[in-house]
Amino acid sequence: MQRYIARRLLLAIPTFLIASSLVFGMLRLMPGDVLYAVLEENLVNTPLADIEKVKAEFGLDKPIHMQYLTFIAGVARGDLGKSLRDKKPVMDKIISRLPVTLELALLAMAWSLAIAIPIGVISAVRQDTPLDYLFRGVAIAGISLPSFWLGTLAVVLPALWFRWIPPLVYTPINVDVWINLKQFIIPSLILGTLLAGRTMRMTRTMMLEVMRQDYIRTAMAKGLRESVIVYRHALKNALIPVVTIVGLEAAFLIGGTVVIESIFSLPGMGRLFIEALTFRDFPVIQGLNVMIATWVILMNLLVDLSYSLLDPRIKYS
Amino acid sequence: MTVQGAPTELTLAGLKHRAMPLWLEPFYILFTRKYMAAFGAFVIVGMLLMAVLADVIAPYDPIAQDIPSKLRPPSGEHLLGTDHFGRDLFSRILYGARTSLYVGFGVVVLGTTLATLLGTVSAYVGGKFDMTYQRFVDAVQSIPSLVLLMTIVSVIGPGLLNIILALGLRQSIGESRIVRSAVLGIKQSQYMDAAKALGASHIRVIVFYIMPNIMAPIIIIASLALGQAILAEATLSFLGFGVPPPTATWGGMLSDEARRYMIQAPWMAIAPGVSLSLAVFGINMFGDGLRDVLDPRMRGSR
């Protein structure tokens, strides 16, 4: 077990390094002088000496391999550099936006699991009935509908019909719970519903597989009630891959938050990313990509490890 | 006339049907039993017709502005109304189908070809190369798709071809994994050993032994990738990182600048969204049905 953990950790490191290098490499290829982000229109007028000073301040005058090493060393320390726009440390900017995205993601995930797992189970247990087809159709709709369209409708239609818009200024949860919830409920419902489609299909597939197993037949032969069979025996085993799904959802959620935060004007990491891209603030872009990649790799690691805990038969050498 | 021993009744994907040529089987099942997939196929054909006949059907030029007629509701003159530049929405929807299909098929062709190449080579060569490649795939997949795509588009610039390139690359990396596991499965089989014993060259083995057997997963991946690609293009266009205006694209029609006018002109929000949803829904339905029929092991919703 220890060896497995050690091995998995060891594998995660090169993955992380490759991801960071990819991000670093991509951004260095960005056209347009990045210094434009700092100096804006003054770029042409600024004397050369000042430009050099700015370059030195951000470490842009060093050769590329030095820049890369500084970057990697910084990542190891948790220092992601300084934003080109306002010179604040990238890490601080990201952390300040974290609560919003986290709240959105958690609420969405909770809602998604709450509807997807029961529906997946029912769909599997009542396979090939009209109810099953309905649920499957809804699930496919869930993964087909564009999030930005639903979000747009969710803002436009209430405004049109009820003259109501969600609160526009972000209120953290410790300041005022109700306004905060009013702000987050619609976006997280939308995000959660879209997520749920995926989860529901997985749950259904796994339940179906489990239900075909011999031990389920034994339980039925024993004359146990259906609810007991489903909950006590089938569900627990079917849930193991669902743990994977939850881990994968974490990665997908981050993409989803970009769109939703944009529509609902929530100041989260997604919005930060779009702003950074618009202004060519590449330390922030870099930092965000790295953080997100780290998060995803970590989640995958945790999921893999939890596998071996949940299912004692899985022995990794 | 019954041939001795030949089956008169077959079972594919658990559904009984009459004997017929092997290549015809999946289609027969798809269109007679899997109604949801048949619906999906109709949607795809409908989209194709829209795109191909856009020049003929569209009453107006999709990018022609007509400011005096801006923000008109649906009427006899403008079937779906006009947008904030006075452009006819119906025409824009029709031409939007073109953009979506260009991107969709472009991405699928590029992505699937690349994925097949990478996955097959990686699985066939094996060893250190395979392991390194897998780490690379992990790394790329750790960066959420949208985030990666937006970054790529910032680097290489917006535009139809660039979007196809970016989307195709991203999808191919993910798909190559599936191709790889399919090839790994085949590598173990006995006819592979037989081929090697016969002295078949590597190319021959790959082309004649491996490829035909991985066609089923590849077709499935391709069909699902189409829907993903169209949705991704729409999302990118919505965020402003996709096909730039004034080209009509369903995602772009819902973007920020259009949203400002949506409270006054709600019809602007409905048509592009419905088209997108229907299209992707139909494609996914079709892909699902295809998967059920072609590969019962890859049960997503079976």
C-alpha cells in the first residue's frame, strides 16, 4: 500500500511538470508584446531605459531557460509571480477569487449528485421502461444543452416576466447569507444540472453491471426486498466508480465556472481567467493554469487512492 | 432458399433481426429499433440540409446590416426577427449551421485521424515511449478543456481554421487514450502472433490487422466528438474566443454584446440556443445509439 502511494505520487510529479511546461511554453508564444499589458499605450513613448527597468522587474530580461527555472522554482514555493496589470502577487489574486468559485462548484456538485444518483439508480432498476427512456433523454439533454444559453435564459426570462434580476454585487456568505444564496442558487442549479447528466449515465451503467452480478441473484433468491437489495448490496458497489466521476467532475466544473461566472457577474477564478486573457496578463494565466492542473492531478491521485480503500480486492503492486 | 447451417436470425446488440450483409446490420438496427438514434440522424441530416441550402433558402445576407430595422420581432419579413444590427436572424441561423458543421466535421476528421495515429503508434511501440506519451496525455488532460482552448486561441489568434486546429488537437489527445486501449486489447490476440510469425512488416500489421478491428471504437469516438466540438466552438464564440464576428455562428449570436439587447428583444435568445441544443442533442442521441449497436462493451446508457 505504501509502495502504491509512493509510486502514484512519483507518477504525478512528471505529469505536473509537463503540464506546467506546456503552459509556460504556450504563453511565451503569445503574440503582441506582453509589456503592452503593463505600459499600455505608453509603450511607444516610454524611453528604452524605462522599458528595460520594467522588464527586469518582471524577470523578462533573462534568457528563456532562466525564466523557466525561476518559474518552476517559484511554483514549488507557491510563488506564482506578479500580475502584469497591477503588480499584485498572482497567488493572492487567485486566492481572493477562490471562495466564489469554490462556493459555486460545491453547490453545483451537491445538487448534481443529489439528483443524478437517485435518478441513475431508478433508471437502472427500472431499465427499459418509459421512465428509463425519459431519464436517459433528460441526461443526454443535460450534456447537450449549452451552459451559456441556459444561463442567459435564466437571467433574461425572469427579468422579462417577473422583473427580477439576481443581486449583482457579490456578497460573501459571512456577510449576508440570504443575499449570497439568492445570488448563487440559479448559477449553481444550472451548472449542477448540466453536470448531473454525466453522473447519471455513469451511475446507471454501473448499477446495471452490478445488478447482473451473482451475489445480487443470490440476494434475490433469498427473497430479500428490492429496496434492501438495491441499497445494501448493489448501490455500495456501484458507487465506487462514481467516486471517479466526482473527481473528474472537479476538472469539468472549472471549465463550467468560467462561463457561468461570466454570465452572472460573479467575481471568481473563471472571470479572473477571462480578464487575464483579455489583457494578456500572462503571469496570471500561467498561474491559474498551473493551479488548476495541480488541483486536477491531486484529485485524480485521491480518487485512485480511495479506490484501493473502498474495494479491498483491488491490489496494486 | 436456406443454406444449411446459415443463421436465418441474428442477434446484434441483443436485438433479434433477419440475416443480412454484415455492414448493413448496424444501420438496420439503428433505424428500425433505436428510435432515439433515428431521431438523431434526422437532426443531423436536417442540419446538413440547412447548411448546404443556406444560399438558396436564406432571404437575406447574414452579415448585411440594416440599422433602421434593428430589433424587430419575428414577422412576415423577418421570420425570426432581427438583431441589434438589423441583421435577419433566420438567415444567420441558417449560415450558423454552416459554421458549426465546418468546425464540427473539421475537428472530427483532424482529431480522430490524429488520435488514431498517436494511439496506435503509442500502443504498438509500447515501452518507454508509451509511458512517456501517457504522462503527456495526463498532463494535457489535467488542464480543463475550455481553459486550455482559450489559452491556445489567445496564442494563435481567432479564426475558423485556428479553432478547428485547437479543438482538434485537444480532442485528439483525449481520444488517443481510447484508441490506445483498443489497440492494446488487440495486441494480445492470436492472429497478431500469427501475423508476426508469417513475417508481416509493421506497417502491414497495423494497416491490415489492427485498423479493421479498432474501427468500431473509432466510429463511436468520432460521433461523440462531433457534438462536443460543436458545443465547444459555440462556447468559445460566446466568450469571444471563437470565430470572430461578423460571421454568423450560433454561439456568437448569444454572446455578451447580443445579451445586452435580449430583454428588449427576447427572440434573439431563443433561436440560436434552440438550434444549438437540438443539434447537439440529436448528434449525441445518434452517437449513443451507434455505441449501443456497435460495441455493447462500451455501454454508456445500455
